Amino acid sequence: MDQFIDQFFNLDVMRQTLPMILHGLWVAFLLCLVVIPAGFIGGLFVALGSLSKHRSLRWSSVVFTDFFRAIPPLVLLIFVYSGLPFLGLRLNPMVAVIIAFFLNNAAYYGEVHRAGICSVHKGQMEAALATGLRKRHALIYIILPQAIRNVLPDLLSNTIEVIKLTSLASVVSLAEILYAANMARSVTYNASPLVLAALVYLVFILPLVRLVRRFDKRTVQS
């Protein structure tokens, strides 16, 4: 038991490696700061494309969504980082991770947005157009606010998945939390930095999980 505690819950090792973990947390935060808004907005355009009356745009959006939801994010990340250089496009780890995660999350956010838009009764659009609003203004001011409210728990759940997804960035040597914990483990020959990294994830993700559950209850009650 003492060996287990020393190997996984060594407070001295955790204290020594905490600066590395916090630096990794900052990198993960910067990554989320870019990927989450970009995926959210990109997903909105994907959703609108999938609902378009133009067949080419509709099918392009459907193919995009199905492809990037089907391919594992890790495979996509490795392809972007290691495959594109063979086409003459060499990216640094941060840019490669942003592109890969954007493609993956735009597809998932797109499906959530599409479900939200479809959940709004078509009479809302008809009523908005009857008042003299243009279609794009009716979409922005009438349809989308209701759509986002209807699928807010799903949007938050997907955002939590994006935060956890940042751990994959360690594969391309981006110094986020898991990469920093692995480096600390290799230096200290102790697994406590990995436990510390898990605790950091828990501290930041658990409140979001509770928030999603709260919104879920409100949605059911309404």
C-alpha cells in the first residue's frame, strides 16, 4: 500500500511538477479558446448547409459531417500533422491540432445545430417573414436563439468533450496537460504527475458536467 501511495500520490513529486502541469493547462486553455468558438461557428455553417435548398451545398455538408464524425480524431490529427508535409504543407503542432480539432468539432457541432434548428416550428419563420423581416434576419434574430436554447445541454456536452479531446494533442508533442505530465513522469520516474493532471481535468470539467445536468433538468421541466 505504501508503494502504491508513493508511486501515484506522492505529494512532494506533485508539488515539484505542478508548474509544468499548470503550463500545460495554459496551453490547453489557449487551444480551447480557439477550437471551441471556431467549431461552434463552423458547425453553424455546416448545419445551415445541410438544410439548404441547394442540393450541392446540402450534400457537401452531409458528406463533411459524416466523414469527420466517422474518422477518429487521433487518426485525423496524425494525418494533418504527419501527412500534410508530404504535400508540401508543414504545420507546427499547435496549428495542426487546431485544424484537426476544428474539422472534427465542426461536424459534431453541426449536427447539434441542425437538430436545434429543426426543433423550431416552421411557423416561427413564416410569422417572422410575415412581419417584413428578411429571411437571414429572421434566422439570426428569431430562429437561431430558440434553436440554441433548445439544444444548449448538447452544446455544453460537446464542449466538455472538446476540453477532454485536448489530451490527444500530446501525440504531436504539443505541451498541453497530458504531455507535461508524461514529461514530468519520465523525469521523476513516478506516476504522480499523471494523477495530478487527472485532478486538474476533474477540477475544471466537473463543474461543467454539473452545469449540463442543471440545464438538462430545466429543459425537461419546460
